[in-house]
Amino acid sequence: MSAIAPVPNGQQTLIVRAPLRLSLAGGGTDIDAYSRAYGGLVVSTTIDKHVYVVARPTDSEETQILSADYGTFVRHIPSAPSFGIDLALPKAILDEVQAHQRLQIFIASEVSPGTGLGSSGSVAVALTHALLTLKGALPEPDSVAQVACRVKIDRLGQPAGRQDEYAAAFGGMNVIRFSETGVHVSPIQLPQGARRNLEQRLLLFHTGKTRNSSTILRDQEAKAASKSPDSLQALHGIRELAERAIRLLEDGDLDGYGRLLGQSWLLKRRIATGISSSAIDAWYEAALVAGALGGKIAGAGGGGFLLLYVPDLSRQRVISTLERLGLRHLDFAFERAGVTVLLDSVLR
């Protein structure tokens, strides 16, 4: 690997971070093929696991991008051929934002990509926010999310919903509604103490399997676009359960929400192939026997993190059961902040 060019003195450097997210209800209804025809609805919360972007000027003739997650370093000149698949997203964002200033960009996530926590959306949001800030803008969450979605879905043609970018840009626990006319984000108001209790009762377990969600999402998108009766019926049911989830959470009926999480998972498995597997089914059943009320695989499915709702008295039993089966428990807390500039300074 060639040495990275020196950073010129007296130039701005930025450190920006964007949170990862958990989809609490409605996942899958945010894909365009469904939401533009029927209206999508997702309940999500951001968590205290983040993607970080460091951006600063360089004296080099090209922009340099280092991805810690993919162990990849590339040099990019605008209009030059694409980097390759792992760094197609940052290249497309550079082109979309028209960031002509030569930069060093470092990208790293606290959680591995491909685990269902929306890391690619968080990367897109953090980098978009950083580049717009370097251009002198004061970017608003909605505009950052719009740019990030436009790059990922329209420019790159990736099969994806839009919830990840809006969750990362706004932060907090929100109801996100999607329609042909746009996206509307509003916070959920939980009763006193309910947020903390929900945080304690939601458990994440890494299955040890990462996955490329594109295949699952392309199948889901195709079935929604072709109005496959079974997939559409499942998506309608998931949206209806998301409406119920809002009421349960706002009423403080957390156990009711936990059971609903399991109902939604059963519907989601009907949307596309590859969402579950025999191993996932076995882990989920073991969790239910140990005391979980419901759960699902985070994100598109197929692997990554298993999200469970577990009453307080069953918490340790569920953790012990799944760890004996080889899964790794990940502690997390809810994150209220969306994309944030951590450092904006001039190097001397």
C-alpha cells in the first residue's frame, strides 16, 4: 500500500458519526415497490453503535478512501472507473455531492457490515453529512437522508428500502411513514420508564453469519412489484401490525409489543425466500422456550443479529441458552442523536 499523502496545514478536518438502527416494526414496507403503491410504515430506534467518517483535505492529486470494514484502500479521480463493489457507495456519494476537493476519507463501523443493523445507510448518511459540511452547508436530516437514498437506490440501483437512511439521519425512536409523495418522520412518545424497560428487554445476539441482503431484497422487491398475492398479504399484515405496535408502545404495553414482534416475524418469512433458515428457526425456538415472548432476525433476514423481546425474569436464562448455542450477546442502549459532527477543526 502506498503512503497516504500529507495533510496541508490550516485545512478543515471533520469527524462525523451516524448511529445504526433497529427496526422495531414494519420492516419491508419501506421498499419503493410497496410504499409508493400502498404506503409504508416503519417503527425504528437508533442504538449506541455507530459508523464513523473522518474527512480532511490532502495535497494528493486524488481523493483517497480507506474502509476499515472492508480492509480496502483506493484512490479516486472523478470520472475515473469505479473502485469495485465494496466502495461503490462512497464513490457515488462523492459524485452526487460534487465534492471536487481532494480529500482523505476514513470509514469505520463499530459493527460489521451485513448484520442487519443498517450499516450501509449509516455510512451513506455520515459521508453525505461530512461532504456537505465541508462545502459550507448546514445540512438538515431530511436533506441528508434524501441524498443518501437517491445515491443508494436511484444512482446505484441497489434493492433497498429507505428506513436506514432516515433512521440514521434523524436518530431516536421514530415512526417513519413512506408514500409516493415523500417521507414523514415523527418521534414516539413512551410513558415514563417505558423506554428504559424496553431497552432492557430487547436483546441482540450475533448469529455469527453475515449476509448480502441484496438477493433477499431483490426477491422481495420483485414480488411486491408483481403484486404477488402472498407477499402483498404479508406486507399488508406487517404494516397493520406496525400500526398496532405504535399504540402498544405509546400505551406502555411492552409485553404486548413483544408478542407482536413474533407475529410480524412469522409474516415476514412469507415475503421472500432466504429470510429464515433451519438454524435461525432452531435458535428462535430455543429463545421462546427459555422465556422470550417474540423476536426476529434484524434487517432483511438470512443472518446477522437475532433481536428478541425478553421479560426481565427470563433475561439471564435466554442469554445463557443462546450463548451455549454459540450466539454472542451484544449489549446496546438506545441512541437519541442522529448524524452528528464530533469534530470540526482546523489542523495547524
